[in-house]
Amino acid sequence: MPSLISPDDQDAIARTQQLAALGADGVAGLLALFGHRSWAVRRGVVAALSRGDSRSLLALTRALVESREHEPTLAGIVDALSAASAEASPLVSELLGSSEPAVLCDAIQIAGRRQERACLPRLIELSEHPDDNVALAAVEALGRLGGEQALDQLIRLAESNQFFRVFPAIEGLGRSHEARALPTLRKLVKQPIYAAEAARAIGRLGSLSAVASLMQALDNASESLLRVIALSLSAIQDSLSQSVGNTSALSRTVREHAGPAARERVARALGSTDAAEAIALGRLLVWLADEENVADFIRLLHGADDMAVLTIEGLTRLSALGDPWVLAELESSDSEVRARLLPVLMGVAAGSSAIVACLSDPQAGVRALACHALARSNATAAVPRLFELLVDPDLGVVHAAVCAIQSLGSAETERLALAAARSANLAERRAALRIVVYLGYAESFELCLAALASDDERLRDIALGGLPALEEPRVPAVLIEAARHAASRTRASAIRALGHVEVSSESEAALRAALDDPDAWVRYYACQSLGRRRVNQALPLLVARLGDPAAQVQLAAVEALAALPGRDATQALASLAVSSNLDLLRAALVGIGERKDEALRDLVLAALKSPDSTTRTVALSSYSRFEGAEAELERVSLDDTDPGVRQAAIELLGSRESAAATQALIHVVARGQSSDAALLALRQNVEARIPSLLAELERADDTLARQLLLTLSSAESRHYRAALEAAFSSNNVSTRRATARVLSLLADDAAKSSLARAAALDTDPEVRRISAAAIA
């Protein structure tokens, strides 16, 4: 494959490496390479300079002060110093003492990107610098550093009414995610000159407490500000969705504080806007919606997919899906709109006539959706029309129509189904036979016999698949006879069906004989059926099939052995669990997991150390079925070299409710390697995990406490609020601080009451500060 880097670039990169090896003596040469036309070369120079020793870094800072003619060189020096080791920190502090505004701006940027907290007092001082560029850079750096002192200064600057200081300070406040910034931003959103930027910052805070201020500002907002407010509310929803999971309080708060004209203004603003604003305005309209907005939502159905989703959400919230306007739109619209509406019209009986109209849609997908909608609508009057679709050219539509007919039933279904099952149209006859055998009509057996005499293989398949469900004593004999059919597909279907009827000496003999059938699929189903019916006497024959030339037959034989009782079958599985044939080994591992035989546990443990990741994944699933598997699942979650195997182990832990599983997931979170996946797994079965989570919160550090509390609050649990209250009474100050932050996002009456109590009584000043800011 040809190189994407030119020979000239390769030479320059080699030169970069040579100069980097010279240390401080090579700095000047490296700086000269910032004039190279190749981005790859310039990035290589930045990387080389950032790895320099103290002498090299000193030369770099001197160049930043003394040689300011070439902008690309200055930008490269800033990048290199920002990424350099801790040895650069004293040099950055020295740069911040420069009297040159341009040097100061670069130094401030470096300090902010490096998160140099030791420079915080100087950055606060520089945010008051008479040069606006220096002050702006310092404000941005304070926003990067965060913390109490930085926040205090940002608030002071935002309230200073100094135009060039207020705007960057507002942005810094928004990025702080601190509730204490909210009172200042509330004031600024009322001032026309700062309103749009303040509204954006409020959205970045992600606090439910900010919603009332935004809705009040919306009353008299210009259309451009209205759109910004909608975007901010949408950002708050996204933040709440990620942090606490439930956003119902947001929509309720929006409606509580909306002015009388808000709904109309939002609907009007949707007329012309970009995609992001349209989605934000659509969300806002959903929260504000009442019956008068049905027409607005119907209009939005013709927009982009994201808007259509919001439209459906709005109509659902209004319980307007059965509204005559909606159904008229369904009946008259094109296929695209119908495809959006039909999935949510399941069960809307009043709209059955409009749904029936969709059965004639030119798009097969829409016809199928209409069948599914009718199936859940109890619209039995539509059954005759559904029978017409049994001859539809699209098999997906035919299947959907069959399912709908089976679901609905009606006084006419039996007559129509029996007539169609005798049709001269083969496609109609096949579909109707499925209906007949599913509903178990008295004529089913005779119709199946007639189908077995047909020359059509698919018709015979349908009959053989339906016969085991019929309460007819002649079924086994018919299946045994079909097992001798000349067509291999029919023999295979018959043998598969014999696995679903009671075993007799005759049927067992037929299944044994099928193990030697010349067709591999017949042998495959013979193995499956013998295992399903637990024919233990067939064990030697199944062992013999392990050497079958067809791989699927070998796997079916292993599956059958796993289903058979007794020591001999166990020993057969044990021998396969060390096979060199990986497919057989994996199939044996699956069978061992189903048996859960303690005598085979060590074999699965050995497979968990296989060099093959697929085998380890299969072994993991098998081992998870054993009692006390949590410790091994935790080990794999943390230590396996394959991320897919680690993910599988975490998901298996998430499916277990035990305290040991919860503890294992918490350990994975604390290690940080797969923490997102482990946190997601902790949300499963969260009710059972609450005691273990609360116990862990008694000793968690700041980071772990915040992660566990956000997981708890975002999970669907009836008792999470009680758990949050318990966490707020913890002896662990890290947990109380994290709980205060979570409660500040909820901002309902119960949360405010808890925060007010903590603001007055908690022994930790940080908990009191967070709580007081949240209820301010």
C-alpha cells in the first residue's frame, strides 16, 4: 500500500526526530520546521517539543517572548507548552509576569489548558487587566480551571456591566455547572444586551431550577431570543436525561411558568428555522401542547424524521391519536407520513377505517404496518379486507396479514380461512393453512392431510409444522409416514415435528433411522428431536454423530447430549469440553451451562483462559449459570484482554440481582476501565441493589459517590428518592456532597426541603454551600 506521506514529508519527520535528540540545542531547528507546509510535520514538531527537558522548555519560553514574528510558530509553542510535563509549570508562572499583552495572552491560554491551579490568583488579577484581550483570555482560563475562587470572580465580572468582561464571564458561568451561578444569570437574562448569551449559559448549567427564569424571559422575547431559550430548555432536558433519567418534572415546570401566548409563539416560530432550533422548538411545543396544537403537530408530520418523532410524542401526550384530524391525515397522506403514524396507532379502534385505507398503500412496509395496527385495534370488521392480502406480492405483508387475522378472530374468520385453505391460488392456500392450524379448527387435520398430498414443498412444510399442535391421535402416524417422503425437505420437517409429540416405539425408531438419512438436515433434526424428547437410549448413536461430515449435525448432536440425563451424557460433554474442534468445544460449553453440573465447573473455568476470545465469551455465558459465579465474572470484567469479553461479563453481572454482583460492578466502576458499561449494568434490577449501593456510599470517594448516586437517580426505581434521602444522612461527607448536587438537579418540593435542612444543619461547609446555592 503506498504511503500517504510524501518523501519530502518523510525526510522532514526524520529531521524532527534528529533535532529532538539534541535536546535544547535542537529547539531552534525544530522551531524553524513550523514553516513547513505539511500539517503532519508541524504536529510532529509540537509532539517533539512537548517532550523536551527543562533546558528545552526554557528555550521554548524564551522564543515565545523574544521571537513573535511568525504566527504558526507561536501557535506551535503554545500547543507544546500546554502539553509539556510538570517541569514547564514554573516557566508558565514566570510568563504570567510579563508586561507584554501578547505574551500574557499566550501564557494565560497555556495556564488554562494545563489546569495550573497554582496560577489561579494571578489569573484572577489578570481578569481585571486594562487590556481587553488579556482580560478576555484570563476569564476564559478561569472558566477552564473552575473552583470556588474562579467562580466568585466570574460572578463578579458578570455583574460588573463591563461589556467586554461580561460576555466571557457569562460563558464561563454556564460551563461551571454550578447552581451558584444561576442567580447572576437570571439577572442578566432580563437585560436585552446580555439576554441571549445568559439564556445559553443557563441551558449549559442543566438545572431544573433555571426553567422558570427562561419561561419568564420567553414572554417578551424577540423571535431570535425565543429560539435561544428553546435551545437552552432542550439542553436542560438532555442534561437531566443523562444525570437523573426522568425529565417529567421539566415539562411540568415549563407548563406551570408558561405565559398565555407562549404556545402560539412557539408554533409560529417553527415556520422557518434550522434543524437544531426546529427540534428544540418542537420539544417546547410538546411540553406546552393542548388540543389546539393538533393541527400544528399534523403539519410537522411532513418534516424531518426528528420532527416527526416529536410530533408523535405531542399527539400521544394529548391522547389525540384518535382525533378525527389525525385519522383524516392518515387516510389522505403519502406513504412516508403513514409510516410515521401507523406504529403509534396500535389499539386505536376509532381509526380502523383510516387504517384499513392504508392496506392499499403502494409501499409494502406501510401495508404491513397497517396490518399490525389492526391486529391491536379489535377491528374485527377489517378481517375480510385482511384476507384479501393473503395474495399480496410481498411476503412480509402476507405474514403481517396472517398475524392480524390470527390476533383478531371474528365470526367470519373460520369461513374465510377454510375457503382460502382450499383455494386454487397456492400462495393464498399456504397463508390460509397457517391460520387454520393456528386456530385449530375441526377441519385442520383433513386440510393438513390434503396439503401433504400436494406437490408443493412449502405447503407440506406448513402442514407438518402445524400437525403437532392438533389434538388428533393420528398425528404421530402421519408424521412417521412423512419421514419416509422422497423429498428431503419434507423428511426434515417431519422429523422436526416428531420432536414435539410424545415418544412411542414407532416414533423413536423413525428418529433413530433418520440419524442415517443421506440428507444432513434430516440428520440434524433427528439429533435435535431425540434430545428434546430425552431419548436416553439413543446416546451411543448421538455420540457417533459427533463425527458426522456435516458440521451442523455435529453441533445438533452436542445439543442433544446436553439435554439427555445421566452420567454417560455428562462424561460425553466433559470429553468435548477439551476438544481441539473449537465449534464442538463451544457447543459443549453451552450444554454444560444448561446442565449446571458442579462436576463440570472446572472445565468451564479452564475455557475462560482460552486464547480464543469467542471461546472465552461462550464459556463466560456458561459459567454465569453456576452459583457463586460473581467473583469470576468480576475478574473477567477487569482483566480480560478483549473489550468484547469484558463487556459480556459486565452485562452478565448486570443480569444478576445479588449483592455480590452489585459489589463486583461497583469495583469495575471504581477501576474506571469499563465504568460506563458497569454503571449502565447497575441500573438493571436497581431495586434489589439499593442496600448494596447505600453500603458502598458509606465509604466511597467523591468521584465514586457521584457516579453511584447519578446511577441511582437515573434508574427506574420506586424507592430511589428514599435512597437519596438515606444517602443525604450518610456519615460520608463525599456522599452527602454528591447527594446535594443530585438533589439540586431535581428541584422539586421534597428536594428543596432536604436541601434547605442541609443548608442550615449539615456539619460540612461544602454541603451547606451547595445546598444553599441550589435553593437560592
